[in-house]
Amino acid sequence: MDALVAAVTVFVLAVFIGFEIITKVPPTLHTPLMSGSNAISGITLIGAVISTRVDNPKLATILGVAAVAFAMINVVGGYLVTHRMLGMFKGKR
Amino acid sequence: MQQHFLIPDSWVNLAYVAAAILFIVGLKGLTHPRTAVRGNLQSALGMLLAVVVTLLADGLAYQWILLGALIGGLVGGIAAVRVRMTQMPEMVALFNGFGGGASVLVAGAAFMLTADPGARTTVSTGLSGLIGSVTFTGSLIAFGKLAEILPGGQIGLPGLKAFNALMGAAALACVGWLTVDPTATEAYWIIVAIAGVLGVTLTIPIGGADMPVVISLLNSYSGLAAAATGFVLMNNVLIIAGSLVGASGIILTRIMCKAMNRSLGHVLFGSLGPGADGPSADDVYGGKVKATSPDEVAMLFDTARRVLFVPGYGLAVAQAQHVVKNLAGILEGRGIVVEYGIHPVAGRMPGHMNVLLAEADVPYEQLKEMDEINQEIEQVDVCMVIGANDVVNPVARTDPRSPIAGMPIIDVDKARTVVVVKRSLSPGFAGIPNPLFAADNCLMLFGDGKKALMELVESLKNS
């Protein structure tokens, strides 16, 4: 039970940090914010990686590989397109 | 699920904390265009760190991981390089869906591997499957609507609300079933199936005008699904990253709702009120609309000192961003101050119009938010409205019975002269006439946005 309370604490605090920071993101950058957070939600990649152990049942490995593929689309695609987009925002020269 | 690493567990957990900090610092970088690129790289570094450390886990099937990573990396990489900026809403919608899908699969696999799961595991697994699956199918529908594969309008089906409520209750009942009998793995997949149907039935009735709200909300769900998976695995970095994304999506959802003056409940379950009892187009426009020509507009600029462009999505559809930038360059060459007033829902997702203009090399200092520009709009000599309609309709301020009453608008009618570039007098999404077009200080430049602006550029060059 203690572990659950600790996890809930982390969750609640992270939501608050999220609110504090994201409200300061200007509307100009809301689209890169969304694609960038797409990339961050690809963090499930690490859950996917540890589901593919050699001694696991076949089905778990199959689910894990599919999850790795999905999450990698988010990670690679999300960071790359955000980088591409942010490169377009230039100040006055 | 017990996991052993080739390095001490405490190192792994410390690396995860470092990754979480990099995500937070990275998001903080996004608070200014100057620091945004660095922020994105910091966030990516955090991801790299978390993944590399995880790869040190004992007994992984590396060949399978590599296969999945190659497929996903290739698909994501190609999509990121090739996507056009006008298609960003579609891409974000799809990526939201993949995030939700990944959570469903990871939670499913983790549940299979957990010996004797307690209530904490069963409830978080069930929620992960529920939220993840709704996100997955809901995002596919949103993608279909944005890509115009599916009909974009509002679709009303009788009894849909009752059906959705029933399905939601059934899914929650299955979460209960899983908790009472953790051996019933099939219950998890039933939850996933029900939630998949629910994602479709919740998203399909929502109209195209409300898509900015929907993809923001699905963005939030994809984060919450990842956080729920974090509770299944008891992994802090998943919980933190997931809740950051969840918070971000919720904030954007709120901003979009406010910008359209709609409550979230209205977007999800209601419909736009009928605008039938308002004044007809003939009453509003009858004999009062003044058409103008590119030459006439060019002459307006002779005495102007401050020009404001107010773009709507029609501008992007006409691919006229570059012509606008061209026009702005000529005006700036004459010493005129040029700015852009951006309504929060000018594009099809939060911040979309800003990206489209940045792509056309408009410096970000010239992109002004609605509230900021409204305070100074009386000093604008010429305001060019291009492909926007409802977001500049003064009825939102003046007529409390109008369907857009109270919606925040850019007060272009308060500028000295307004030029509206538009194909015809046809109404926008709200379906109501716009008295701005008949105002004394308003001139209509009818025609295709891009063509009309190119003619205007020609006139300016010749004068």
C-alpha cells in the first residue's frame, strides 16, 4: 500500500508541475507543444522493452514488440517533427 | 512484475529521475521560441537516457526489440520529415492514437506477466486498457475526419448518449470483474474491445469545427493512459511523463473551449444552437456591402502606418501564407508596421496558424495574440482579414441571442479600415451572417485568397 501512496504522490505532484509550466507556454508554440508531448508519451517504450524477455510467453513478447513499434513512432516522429517545426520559428534578423 | 538489471536498481531509478527532470526542463524551454529548440533536445535526451538504462535489464529479447524499434522508428521518421505543416493536426491525432495503443499493449503484456496481481495492479491495468483503447480508436476517427476520409460534419444518432453510458458502465464493470478474479485475463481484452467501440461512438458525432478541442483532449488521454501504465509497472518516469502530457492536453482543451465559447460537455455531447432566429443574410447585407479592387486597396496603403493581417484557416487552404509574407515585405519596405493577429482557433489545432506563418518566414515577434492586439486595434490603419469569418464577427459582442454570443473575437471592426478577402458572403461554421461585411469602414475584396493577394502585390509594385 505504501508503494501505491508514493506513486499517487508522484502523480499528483507531476500534474501540478505540468499545469505550472504548460500555462506559461505561449499560444505561438502550442502546436510544437502537442507534438513534443506526443513524443514524451512515447515513454511507454520502456514498458514495452521490458515486456519482451526471452523467457516470457510468446503472446507477451508479441504484444511487447507491437508496443515498441507504436511507441517508437511517437518518440522518433514526435521529436523529429517538433525539431523541424521549431526550426521555422525565427526572430527578426 | 519483477525486473532485474545489469546495474544496481538504485542507479536505474536515479537515471529515471534524471530523465523525468529532463522532460520537465525540456517543456520549460517551450515557454519561449528562443529556448524551444534546446528544450526539445533536452526532452529527447531524457528519453534516450530512460531507454538506454532500460535496455540494461536482464534477459531481454534484443532481436525482437530491434525489430519493433526499426519498424516504428522508420515509420515515425519518414512521417516527421514528409508531413506538410497543414497536415500537422492529422499527424498529432494519429500519434495520440499510437500512444494510447502502446499503453494498451504494454498494460496487457505486464498483466500477463504479473504473478498474483493485487487490486492496485488490476485497477490500473483496467484503466490503462480503457483510456488507451478509447484514445486509440477515437484518434483514428479524429484523423479520418481531419483528413476528410470520414464526413466532417456533426452526426447525430438517436440513443447514442444512452449507448455510450451503457458501454462505459460495462467497461467499468469489467474492471471490477478483473479485480475480483485476477485470473480472468479475458476481462482485460473485453475492456479493450468495449473501450475501442466507445472511442468511435464518442468521437464520430463531433463536428469538424470542434476538432481542435477533440485532439487536445485525446492528447491528454494519451498521457493519462501512459500514467496508468506507470501504475501497472510501478514506474515513476512513466507516471511523471504521462501526467505532464495529461496536464498539457487538459490545459490546451480548456483554452480551445474558451476560445470557441463552448463548454467541454457541449463539444462532446451537445450541438451548436440553431442560428435560425437571428437576422437573415439579406437583412444584414442588403445594399450595404462595398466591393473593392486590388488597385483601390493598394491606394489605402499609401497613407497607412500600421497594418494588421488577421488570417483564418481559409488562408492556409488557399496556400496564401507566402503571398501574405511577400505583401508584408513590400509594406515594411515602405516603413509600415506590419503585425498578425492570431485567434486561438484560427487553424485546426492549437497554435496551428502560428506554425503555418512561421513556415512562411514570418518572424514570431510579429505574431500577436488576440488579447494583445485587441488593446491596440484602434490604432490600426488597415486591417486585412483573410479567410476568417466567425472569429471576427462583432455579433459575438453585441447580440446575446446569437449562437456565438460571448465568444472572444478579434475586434477588427474597430480598426480604421477593414479589408476582407473572401470568396463570397457565405457564412462560416456558425452559419450566421457577419455584419462586419456591411460596416461603413469595411471593404470586401472578393476572390480566391491567393489570387486576390497576388493582384494586390502587383498593384503595389506598379504604384
